[in-house]
Amino acid sequence: MNAPTKLTPADFATDQEVRWCPGCGDYAILKGVQKTLADIGASPDNTVFVSGIGCAARFPYYVNSYGFHTIHGRAAAFATGVKLSNPELDVWVVGGDGDSLSIGGNHLFHLLRRNVDVQYLLFNNEIYGLTKGQYSPTSRVGTRSPSTPQGSVDQPANALQFSLGAGARFVARGIDISQKHLTEVLTRAHAHKGASMVEIIQNCVVYNDGAFEQFTAKKTAAETQIAVEDGKPLLFGKEKDKGLRLDPKTLTLEVVTIGENGVTEDDILVHDEKNRIIAGLLARMSAPEFPVAIGVLYCDPVESYESGLLGQVEAEESRHPGAQLNNLLRDGNTWTVGD
Amino acid sequence: MEGSVASSGSPDSQRKQIDSVVVRFAGDSGDGMQLTGSQFSSAAALAGNDLATFPDFPAEIRAPVGTTFGVSAFQINFGSRVIKTSGDQYDVLVAMNPAALKVSIANLREGGLVILDSGSFTERNLTKAGYAADPRQDGSLAQYQLMEIDISSMTLDVAKPLGLSQKEALRCKNMWTLGLVYWMYDRDPQPTVDWLQGKFGGKAPEVAEANIAALKAGHAFGETAEISGEATKFTVGQAEIEPGEYRLVQGSEALSWGLLAGTQLAGLEMLLASYPITPSSPVLHVLAGLKEFGVVTFQAEDEIAAVCAAIGGSYAGKLGITASSGPGVALKTEAIGLAIATELPLIVVNTQRAGPSTGMPTKTEQSDLYLSVYGRNADAPMPVLSVRSPGDAFDTAIEAVRIATKYMTPVTLLSDGYIANAAEPWLIPDMTTYTPFPKEKRTDPEGFHPFLRDPETLARPWAVPGTPGLMHRIGGIERDYDSGNISYEPANHQKMTDARHQKIDQIADDIPEQDVELGAPGGKLAIVGWGSTYGPINRGVSNMRDQGYDVSHIHLRYIWPLPRNLGELLRSYDKVIVAEMNTGQLRTLLRAELLVPAEGLNKVSGQPLKIVEIEEAIQQSLPQAKAAE
Ligand SMILES: Cc1ncc(C[n+]2csc(CCOP(=O)(O)OP(=O)(O)O)c2C)c(N)n1
Ligand code: SF4
Ligand SMILES: [Mg+2]
């Protein structure tokens, strides 16, 4: 092979015709991922995209790397097998909210709990796109869809709270249209050893257009989003004059304004990526009462699953070098019948 | 007939010479009957007998003590002749409590011996077993020989002084009984003594000591006590079997080793991904213990995840294997379809059990043939192989790996609960005599596309992630025959469907022609079987041939595709009977595929077929067979 030249985002594009609806948030995410792959110097030979089924799950066809478009809901399980087969591979999993949290909720839970070293990108459009617009497990109460003409009645799941509950060691959120921020988050996710969960807020222009407008609209984003950073006070707003304060009595967050009611910057909670409680509080904040938290909410690595498991295999291999099947078959009680 | 005590004893010896005998140890789940049985099996094997075992245990781990549904039994047929089954009936029944007697007595042959622990025949235990009256007194045991021994109190006498509690001491009952049976059949207790020492010696020396004392006491009891009845001391000589080195092997053990052997012969490494289920779990357990061979085992969160991880494993270059039983395989079907569509190697082991649904998890059946051959959405063909005995599982597993890797296809390997748990003496294979079938992976980017077929095998190249220059995308969406890219072209779908079919069908050219196990091609009657019915069919046919009946035994390893000559072979008989433990699944398949008017001998009771059932079917089919000679 030629000497490695630095690849550009375009090098990570394939010749396949992209089949998302014009204006779909998935295009922006694809761009963000291709940019990230170029930024981190990913090798297409060694990179694998695994997906389930859904609009989001078409993703691997459009990335110039190895790709496996599997079956609905099971991408996490396939990815686990890929890592156990070859832990050197850099594995990204892509799934929609239905793929990941409905049919695939069980597998996602276990992937996170086990801490398999993959990046899991959950494209949350709060709807079933591919099957034409039914409500999903992340749809808000009252969502009208072909299957819920009177509005949905069940409580939605929060992807990041679910992940924290499952024991994920890296939990982050990005937004399709916030390209620069998304690339930073993806770069962090990639650097994390173990399962990295990234929820990506994604607009489905056809079946759920504007679902996130309240906090994604560019004009008001500064007031409706909070980009969290480790070790920094949780401030937001155009003037960075708003912040989050922890009420120690109720263990809840409240939005306060510096300079009002005697609030100073010292009152503002400082983000600590290793603090699972803070991550949980940030994960559940929703508009309009709260700014929506984006960035790395939680990052506290421990040994990954495949490293632990394959470590046991290696240890046994070195304890019994050159193990022979013929010896195994003759281990224990044997007897010889003479000629 | 196998399973009967044929007395050919020399009058001068004290011990009566017999050529085979069936013993059934039955007791409460907590009585250690499986352990007793497997120790006795080892002793029989070490003494040079041929043997077959049948562990028959309840589904409940700890059923209420003393109940009939808590009875656990272990049956062994051993002899100086070739043994094919664990025996239709037993000659000796060891019953550790009334419940064990109640559930097992029906299959004791007339005149057979019952050894029972009188210490357990209390009012309470009799009631729990559902006896209205004490069977020892109401004449219901009149047609048997009865040996009543207070095993409980004799065990307590030796075990308790060694520092065990009453309860712990009583647990040594099984060893006392084993000691007695060792004496009856002139078996050396020493290997069991060594085994007890190894098992408990380090951690609980007093437990080892008490069990050894009980074992010796039982043995001594036989030697010194006056045991009544005609037949209590026997010799069972060595069987005439092929020379070589032997061991006992259980079906799930041999199958697991075979999978590893196949993986090595293919030059690959194994990823086994499974979810526990009876009676398949031992495959996961055995392989989890073989890490020194580079085996990676993954206990997934469910059967779907298991098969998906196995496929992911194959995609990334190891050989993915998943092992389960009917209910679990049902869950895997969608993913198996993906492996068929993406043409990746995969082994699906199905250790069948009685169903439908949960059915009877610990009981055997052969009712997943339809599931294996037909049980997927759409046109999704894949090879299906079946294992006939514990030892055969080794070679059939190797064959499954050969086919899966050579043709880039999932393969189902069918076993069943009987084979999984049964043990038999096994002529240990020598791996150096097997021909390797190394599987090459694609590395050359020149002219590569992921569905470019080998013109001969029709297999696509195996191009694994990490290979420079071979980046590509695969998935469940139909793909173009010529480029491998997504395609919804009508003509292409037809072509790909045909190609997938043809690839599997032509495997028939790469497997042996069907042979006749016993008898010859052509004749009045063929009994056709597959899987664990091998033993009873073979013995039944052999017995009837000895009596002059024109009957042959044909046993299939390849269920899909079928051997090329099978149709012609079956048509060479006047009549074909398919004997199987389901309502006629292979029969339907043979009728549909080969247009032969096969009839069925079907049994679905959770119990193995009996020799006598085969014999009766032959007799009914060939009333004047003897005259035909
Ligand atoms: C076993 C199975 N059940 C159902 C489907 C149909 N199906 C395909 S995608 C999908 C939901 C897609 O929603 P989501 O995961 O949110 O992805 P999106 O299309 O919104 O990106 C469903 C129900 C399927 N392909 N397979
Ligand atoms: S349906 Fe929605 S999610 Fe799917 S491609 Fe169209 S816009 Fe995107
Ligand atoms: Mg969706």
C-alpha cells in the first residue's frame, strides 16, 4: 500500500446514491461523521459501521469503510460479535430511536452494561421514519401519528437516562445541524475506550418536522441549549449569565440568572464528567423549562468487555502453550482395547 | 434380545456369566443418581464392556423431596456384546425411595431384581409417592425379586461417626448403593475412591472420607451378608470391540470438541455465542472451558443476540457458532435469514427437546426438522445435518464446519436431548488422520466485489474488515449479482434466489451417497431413521434379520440437501418406514422431495424409541417374512 496520506471527508464517501429525503437531518450527521473520520485519521480498512434497520440505519452504505446493514434492532449484538472476533477494529453502530430503544432496547442495554468498545450513534427523530411515521418510544405524549390518531398516551423514554441506567460509561448528546459541536462530541466518543453512547437529535422533515425546533432553532439556541464542558460552570445564554444551580434539599437543578436574587457564579454547579448523578440531572433536562444539555454529560472509563474477556482467553493460552486437541481428547479416564 | 439377561453362566464359577444387563438407578433429585450412574458407567467402561447410558432427570432442579416428579434416574446397558441402546427394559432397578419405585417399576422386566432402601419406605414417603398401600406388602411386586436393605441406616452407621451431620451423612447413601452394585458385578471400586478423593479431598476431606466409607461398606455388605435370590453375583465379560484407545464420551462433549476440531481443520478460530437453555447449555459450558484453544465464548442476553453476535463474529473473520434448543432456534430465524442473504458461515446447533413451546425441556424429541429445513421467512435454504450418537456428534460437527466454510452458508447441526446427555465408549480419534480443509479469506483487491461467486462452489469471497483495500458494504437488502450493490431489479432477484438455491442444492455432489447401515439395497422393507433413533432401529433390524426377516436399516446424516442416490435407493424397497420421534417430519420431507410412498413409525412421548417397537413394526409389515428366505 502507498504511504498513508491524510484523508479528507470526501474520502469517506461512497459512490452509492444517498436515499434519504431531501432536507433530512441524516445528511448533516453523515457529513459530521465523515469530517470526524478525517479529523481523527481513521483508516477505512479498519473501520466498520454496523446498523440495524430504519432510515438512520442506511448509514453504512454511505461511508467508505466496511459496513454491515443487519436486521431491525440487533445492531448492538452484531457489533458485539464483531469486537469479540477482532477487537482491533474501530466499530461504529448506527440506529434510530425505534431500532435502538424499541425492538433493540434489550441489546442496547446489554451493550452499554457490558461496555463493549464501540461508538453507538442513536439518531433520535422521535418517530419511525422508514415505516412512514408511526410514533416511537421517544415520541412525546400526545404525538399524533398513523398508529396513534388520537395522540400517543405512553410516556417516552429518554435515551441518555436509559443509557446511564444501563451503566454506560460515556454518554453524550449532539444535534444534527450543530456540525462543529457534533464533530467534537464524536471525536470524544471515539477517543473513549468502552461503549460510547451519543444521542444525536435528528430532524425528520417528512414525519416529524420541527419536533426539536424549540431548542434547535439557531436564533434562540444560546438560550435553549447548554453545551457542557468538564470542569466548567454550567452556564448558558447569549451573555453566559444563566446557569444551573443544584438545590441540595430536593436534589434538583434550577435555572438561575447571575446577578439576580443575589446569585453569583459561585452558586453555579460545575460540570464533572465523572459524576453520574450530575449526568443524570443534565440528561433529563428538557425544553422549555430547561436548556437541553449537549456535549459529554458523562465519561468515566473502565475496562471494556472484549478486553476483559479476550484477556481471559489470552491468559489461558499462555498458561497452556501449544494446547493440542489430541491431548484434550485423551484427558481423563481412557483404556486400551488390544488387538 | 438386547436388554435381556441371557444366562450363559459357567456352573463352576460362583459368579454367573451374563452378556449384557440393564441397571436403572432411581432416586430423589437430591440422591445423587446421575453421579452414581456416571461412576458406574466409568467402571463398566474400564472393565472393557460396551455400554449405552440414559440419564433421565426431572425438569425441576429441586422438586419437593419424595415426590414422583422429583425422581431422577440413570439407566445403563452394559455388556460383553455390542450395545446399541440403553435398553428397553431393565434387569435391575435400584429404588432409593417409594417415588422412584413407583415411576420406574413398569419397565422392570418380569423376574427382574428390585433393590430398595427400606429405610426410606416410611408412611410419609409412601403417601408422597401416592401409594395407598405399601407395595412391598400388597403383592404388587410379586413378579420381581425383591432385595430390601435399610441403606439409610447402614449409611448413617458408617458416615456419621466421621463428623458429618445427619443430613450430610445420609447423602452418602448413593455411594453405599454403588458399592453394593459394584460388588454384584465384580467391579473395582478404586477408581471411584480416587475420584471422590479428587473431588472432595481438598475442600472437604471429611465428606470424601464418609463417601468412601459408605462405598466400601456397601461393597462389604455384598461380600459378607447373606443375600437371597438366585441372581445377585455376575460377571460381564469384555466386549469385542475395535482395538484402540477408548474413553467415555457424552454427546454434548463430543459435539463441542467436534466443533473445535472442525474450526481447527478450517484454520480458523471460534466464537461461540449462546444463551443457556436445556438441553443445549453443556455445549456452552464445555467450550467456555477451552479458552486455551483460543475459543471465545459469549453468553448473550438472549438467543437473538447470540446468533447475531455469532454472525457478527463470522463477518469479522472468526467462525461464528450458536447453540440452542427449539425455542431458542425459533428466535434466531430472522438472523439466520440474514446469514443466508449475506452468505456468511455460521453453525446453528439445535439440541432438540420435547415441545411445542416449553414442552418437556429435559425429554427428548426430533420435532425440529421442519424448523431446520423450512422454518424461515422467504426462500431461505440452508444445509441441515443430524447427529446419530454421542460419538458420531464429533465427526458430524466437523462436517458441518466443512460445509459452512466451503460454501459460505449457515448450517444447522441437529442433536437431541438424548444424545446430548447419553454417554458411550468412544474410540478416540487421532486428529493427525483428518484432512484439513483450510478456508481462504479474500485479500486481493483486484477485481473484487463482495458477491463475486466461485464458479465451482458458488460461494462468495470472505473479505473481512481489516483487510486493506476491500472495503465494502453488505446487508439484508437484495444485492446485484454482478456488482454486489443494492438492487431491486426483478430479474436480479430471480437470479439471486436461484443462485442461493443452487449453491445449497449442489452440496449434494460433495457429500457421500447414502449407504445402507444393515442389509442391502433392494428388498422388502427399509426402516429409515435419522438422529438418536439409530440405536433402537439398528438393534431392532438386526434382531429381525437374525430371525430371517428381509429388512434393512438406512440412517441419514444429511437431511438437507438429501444424498443424490436416496430416491433411487428407497425406491428399491417394496416398502419404506420412517421411524422418528415426531409425527412424521422426515417422512413428509421424503415424500415431497423423492415421491416415495414412505410410511411412518412415530412416537412422541419424550422417551427414546424402543427396540421392541421397531421389531413390532417390522413384524406387522412383513407377516410372512420368514417364508421369504
Ligand atoms: C423485524 C422487523 N420488524 C419491523 C420492521 C419494520 N421497521 C423497519 S424500520 C422500523 C422503525 C424505524 O424507526 P427508527 O428506528 O426510529 O428509524 P428511522 O427510520 O426513524 O431512522 C420498523 C418498524 C423490520 N424491518 N423488521
Ligand atoms: S423519512 Fe424522515 S428520517 Fe427518513 S429519510 Fe425521510 S426525512 Fe429522513
Ligand atoms: Mg426514528
